[in-house]
Amino acid sequence: MEKKIGTMRDLSKGKYVLIDNEPCKVINVIHSKPGKHGGAKARIDAIGLFDGQKRSLMGPVSQNVDIPIINKNNAQVLNVIGDKVQLMDMTSYETFELPLPEDLKGKLSEGVEVLYMESMGKRKILRVQ
């Protein structure tokens, strides 16, 4: 599995967490103080890296959470076919296809290098290098 264990206390804005088996980026953390009959609680708001959905996680600050391992690699564009981009990883020379992001339409052509993210068996183009 491509994840490690941490606690809710370790999370802060900009870090990554696994919610509903989906890698997410933390956008907000709210800690409450411990009360007379209970420990401190935390609410984590995050956005899915690959689907863009907002997710929340609540629990005691000592609760274990899964933290995904995010790999960022360079790839070269081999071909752009409609809304798909054929890429070749610059280190392993593996070829694969990814959907063309809306914000990069018209900017990608053959030979251009891009940065892509990989986690939990999913990939996404981040930006042009």
C-alpha cells in the first residue's frame, strides 16, 4: 500500500491525508480544546487531489490517519489526441495516457515536458515544465 500512518495532531494546512481511500490535500484544520469529560477534537477539511471533491474528517487529535505517499515525476508529451495526452516518464520510459486538464488545453504539444503526480494508482498532470 502507498501510505503511512500519522495522527490528526500532525496534520496542517497544505499536507496530505487519505479520506474515504482517496488522497486529499488539507485546506483547513480546526482544533477544539479538551473538555471536562473528553479529549481535544479536530476537524479536517480537505479536497480530493484527483476528483476535486470536498471531504471532512472529525475525531480526537490522537486518532490515527493514513497519509498517502505522493510521487511527482517529469514526463514528455508523445502525442495529444482529443482530450487525452500520451506521456512517457523521463526516468522509467514507461508510456501511459492521461486526460488533458482544462487549463492546459492548447499549451501541450509533442516534445513538451510536464510534471505529473502519482498516488494510490492514480495519475494527474500538474503543470508544464
